Amino acid sequence: MRQLMKGNEAVVYGALLGGATHFFGYPITPASEIAHAAAELFPASGRHFLQAESEVAAVNMIYGAAGAGARAMTASSGPGISLMAEGISYIAGAELPCVIVDVQRAGPGLGNIWPEQSDYNAVVKGGGHGNYRNVVYAPNSAQEMCDLTYRAFNLADLYRVTVFLLSDAYVGQMMEPVELPERAIHGERKPWALYGDAQSRGNLISSIHMSTAEQGDHNWHLRAKYDQIASEYTDWQEVDVEDAELLFVAYGISARVAISAAQRLRRTGVRAGLLRPRTLFPFPRARLAELARGTVRDIAVVELSDGMMADDVQLAVLDSATVHRLNWLGGEVPTTDLVVDRARELIPMLTTLR
Amino acid sequence: MVKHAKPGSFYDTFERKGAGQRTTHYCPGCGHGTVHKLIAEAIDEFGVQDRTIFCSPVGCSVFGYYYFDTGNIQCAHGRAPAVATGLRRVNPESIIISYQGDGDLAGIGTAEIIHAANRGENITVFFVNNAIYGMTGGQMAPTTLIGQQTTTTPGGRCEARDGSPIGMAELIDALSTPVFVERVSLADGKRTMKTRAAVRKALRNQIEKKGFSFVEILSPCPVNWKMSPSEARRWIVDTLEHAYPVRNFRDGAGEPRAAAGEPRAAAGAADAASGLWLDDEDLHSLLSSRHDFPDDLRVHDIAEQRVKIAGFGGQGVLSAGVLLANCAITSGLHATWLPSYGPEMRGGTANASVIVSVDEIGSPLVDDPTTLLAMNGPSLDAFERSVVPGGLIIANSSIVPREAERDDLRFYPVPASDIAQELGFLGAANVVMLTAYAALEGFPSPETIRHVIPHSLKRKRLEKLNLRMVDAALDYVAKNPIRLPAGQARR
């Protein structure tokens, strides 16, 4: 049974069915509907919602709640994510699990509330200090806002990492039909967490390692963990790639427009396809390289940033395909027409098709 | 009496510490060891060692976990009260101690301490005030006295430049929620005994779930004060206590009350007994809409509809879009609804873009609508040109002063505001517009609209009224068949 809801609302439905028990929020457009829905549905189901005094406090409440063994989450947008950077670094260092949703808006600074995808580097590369990564899901529909949040808690618990949903103002604000996951899942008791009982009394949640050797070992341990996640959890969607000469690469709202552009070009005889990363860390680097060594000659990266993900695409394919950057900034989401036109301007194989 | 034996809540040897596992890492004459011991003794005495979680700050006491044989969590600089809040909201039974220094609590962490106190979190905060940053090398703290020399105030703290020493106990006491606020001192044995009593009181309050307790402890830092331990203790009495009066500010812990952090619906399986924790089945029914869609409303063949609904904020533009999208879902179709949102919603113009399709929908943007529902004049001006040739424009002719200028599309005026007003609710003109669209395009069916309205509108009391709008609009369209726009008629 499908229900019409905003992507932002769908996050909360997915979270509750995914076992979330604690939501610590701070209002920010265009993410606030997540806090609104959480404020209603967490208490209504016996779970806990608290509005923090700041994003700094919210992420540290998560640190405490996750340290106490709970499935905890928050949601914000760029300015709030910047404030959380410190806490996310501590969470990574102490290896706590949590889920954070970033409904991206335009920046830097206060920017505006329209969609950009310019938090990519901050979220996908870590964002705070030190050697760490977040697992980053990239939903492109209300259904995926629900489903990926639902999945995020198990993944976070399994690897003791922060799992991000890197969304955007359109995917958050857009209403679409959502089918709820059938089965509710729950976290289990964690041997390392603080339950305030005899069994967990010896546990320590900390990110300090005073000796260089110990800190080094810890960081190599983290690195190995991220590599393992990369080998097991890289996720992407492919459309019409089998014979593709032109490959669109995009995530989130950009991917929705890019698939329309690819399909329109295919109707005019262009062998166009799409690869949509569903995880940005880990990044589907090997698959991109494989496609670039195959039929793909040109790659069009459609992005609401100045090319942050395109850098990763370039790194994946090196010189085996030409990477074109189709970027829009400031909060504008291009129409299908604009994407097709820009592709025609930039990509020689399309110029003859006018 | 101060005991000389090691408290049971301390580790026997400080194995986490590395070298020198029987001594602390604190400097000679430092007050931290004393405070640690008083806390550990109180934990012993109340028998709460297993339940205790000790939150270490950043500062000299960052290594609290070397010593306390309790649950331990090390926190980011100044954030311990927020971390303690998280811990508390998960587990109402644990005993949570936030141990913080002056840079941590009174400097970088002022927001977190003030708000945790103001929420009345049922936690205990021990604030060790030595008027200087210890670990980082003797820099000025917010509590450093005027004229006091530090490594960042080599000429002494200057009020005009650096402000005044901050009285945290006084600040906390300005809030209504905390139950216990006291400032104590470690300058001598008598004062230390008072400190011991305050530590015990603050912990007992938490055990009895009375709420937020705050103990500020004036504590010596001989190394950074560049004094001998005995000089340091004298300086506390002669100088520090003048700036920071040692006294009880509040002892309002009367009857146990529902402190924050003891929320009615706290989390975890532990609360299953409360009856508020929904099990899987109840959770599912909370999250599922309580209606199923009848199969006979399904639609299988329909050209993609890209509908732009535009008007003033308050005309129900967005909810008309939701109604249409819900009709699409009920018909078994794909749908997207994209609002113009943000400041535009609060007054001014608003629009919603709805796509309805048999196929999965790529871009949800509607830049070339097949239908425009213009609820007001500016909407027709703004979007007329974007409608596809052969498309449809429906205008709310009650207030849209003109017809379409283009002659390559269909134009249909309907006095939606008048019809809605006559039926007694101007705010339902959006339903009249949407029903007119449905009647002209053959989708959604009137049955679908009637079925969806009760589930789609937030204000249930308007259900009957809205259903009458549907009837009135269908009636109007039946009596006023679509005609060619003026431009086409002239040609």
C-alpha cells in the first residue's frame, strides 16, 4: 500500500521501522519536515524526540545516545552539517554508529534554501578532522529516503560508522508514493556500549590514543574497516549501459533529470545510459572504470556543485573516457532540456545530432 | 571523615594509564585527585558503581577513565552536558556524571551546560574551577581573575579587553529548572568536608531522580599558578573565594519530580512495561494510512500529465496538487509532487508541479505543463507561455481578468472562487479547479476524487463541503462545454 509523502517525511518512516529510538533535531530549511515528522511519530510510538539547542549539541547527544547503545539519528542541511563536523569526527574516532541526513541546500555560508549538491566533499570525504569516512547513501526518491534510512541503522551498527543520507532540497521536498518496509527491525545489545550495568561497567567510549603507535594502529584499523565496507557495500543503479557510448553519472535530484535526458537522447539515436551511485562512499569506482574501458566514450557528470563528484569520476576512469562536467550552482535544478542542450554543447559526438 | 583507603569505585591499578600505575597523572597539589576521590567515595556509599557512567571532558581530567571503575565516555571539548543528555535519554536508570573544567564548561561549552541545566536533565555536573587552562599550558580561562597572569594574558587579564571572570554557579542559579547549585572550595580540610557533602548531595539528587545538580569546586592549580601547593591553597582563600563566593545557591530538591530525561515516552525495550512502546505491529499500523485503495479505480492507459497549479499562497495550490497526486496513486499510477517552497509559501505566489504517469518518472520538474491551473491572474501571466501546444489552461475566472492569449491550446474559464463562495467556503476553490480539470481531461474520475478527498485533506470537518464542491464543478462543466479560446474563435 503506497502513501503519498515528502522525501523528508519518508526518512522518519524508514527510521522507525529501521529501529531508530532517538532523534535529536535542530530546525533548518529544507530539512525541517524530518524533525516535524520525528517530533510527532517518535513519541507517538514510544521512541524519543528532543530538540537540541544547536546542531553541535544534537550531534553530541547522538554521541551519548549511541554510546548508550541506542539507534540515534539527526537531520540537517549544510550550515548545520558544518556545525556537526566536530561531533562526527569524534563519533568516527570512538567508532559509534549513527545516522545523519543532510538535505543539501545552496552554500557556502548561509547560501539559500534551494537545492545544491555542494556538501559532497564535506560529507563524502569526511568533513571533520582526522582520517575517517562516512558511509554515504544518495537517495533520489521519497521511496529511497525511506528505504535507505531503514537500511542505514543495520549498516551503522554492523560497522560502527556514521551512515549519511546525502539528499537535497528537491528530493526532500518532493512528494511521491512510498511503500513501507514490511518488517520492523531493531538494534541488539552491543558488547562495547554503556548500559549502566555490571556487564558494561568496564567499557570505555573514547577517541584518545596517547601513543603514536596506538593512534596509528587505530587509524589503520579504521582504514581496513572502510576498505571492507567498500568491498561489500558499494551500490549503484544502471540504466541502458550495455551499449552506452555516452554515460550520464549523477545522484539525487540530478539523477532524476539525467535519466530523463539520457532517455530523450536515446530516442534521437544516441546510445546514452546512466550510472547512478546509490553510495557515494564507497564510490562505484571499479564499475565506472570498467564501463569506460568498454563502450563508453564520453561521461556527462550532472551535478549541482562545481564538479565535486566529477573529480571522483575522473579519478575512476582516468583517461579511458572523456569526463564532461555539467554543473549548475546557486540552487537551480536544470530542466531536461537544459541538460540535453548542455550535453550537446560540450560533447562532440552529439553536435552532429542537432 | 575523609578516608585514606582507595575507594572501590577506583581501579586498583590505573592500567589504562601506562607508566606509574599506582599514581595519578595529576601534578603535585592539584585538586582533581581530591575531587575524584570524593566522587568515588560517594559512588561507593550509594552503591551505584555499576550504574554510573562518567563523562570525561577535554582538559586535565580528560583521563577520568584511568581511575573510575565505572562506565566511561570521553567527550568533545565542552560538549559533555549534551553527551550526558544523550545517555540520559536512553537510560533513565544510569547515574551520569559530567565532570568538567573551566575552559570546557565556562568557555567552549557554555551553550551545552546552560541548556542541559535549563532542561533539568537528571544528571550531576562537577565543575572544577581553577581559573586557568591547565592541560594546554596555563592560558586564560573565562574564570581567570582580573589582573591574573597567564600565558595568554602575560600582562594580566584586562577587563576592558577580556571581560570579567564568569560566575557559572550564579548563571546556573538564574535558571528556574536546576534543583541544586552550590559552590565549594578545596582550600583546606574544613572546606573539603563541605565539598564532600555537596558531592554527595548532588549525586543523591540524581539517584532520587530530583533533577539537575551543579557543584562548582574552587580547586588549586599550583603548577600553572606558579605557586607551591600551600601557597595555592592560601590564594584560593585570600583571592579566588572573593571573586567566587563559596555558598549554596539553591537546594530546591524537595519531592521527586518528573525531571527531564525521564520522558513520558523514553526509549528502549526497558519501557515496554509502560505500554507506550509500540511493538512492530502497532508501529506498522501507526505508520500505515488506514485506508486501502479499491482496485476498480485503477487506470492503465493515460498519457503523461504534467500539471502546474499556481496561485496566491492560501488558495490551496499545494493541497490541490496533493489531491491530484493522491488520485494518481489510487489509480495505480506513478506520481510526483514538487512545491515551490520556502519564503514564497508565506504570502506571495505559490505553485505545485504534479506529474502523473504510467511509467516511472524521471525529472519531477514541470517546465512544459500539459495543463495549467491558474488560480489567479499573475499565474496565467507567468506560466501561459510554458504550456505545451495543444495543452489546457483552466483559469479561475472569478479573479483572473483575462483569457489566454495563445490560440494553440485549449482555454477554460471557471468561476471557481464564486462557486466555492456560494457553497460557503472560498478556500475550496482549489477543489473546484481540480474537478474541472478532471472533468475536461477524463482523469481522475469523479469517483476517484470523491474517494480520495477524505484521505487527502487535513481538515476532516470540511469533507462534506469539499464533496459538494466536486458536484458543483462537475455540474458547471456539464453546463458549460469547453469552447475555443477567443483567439481561435476570431480566426
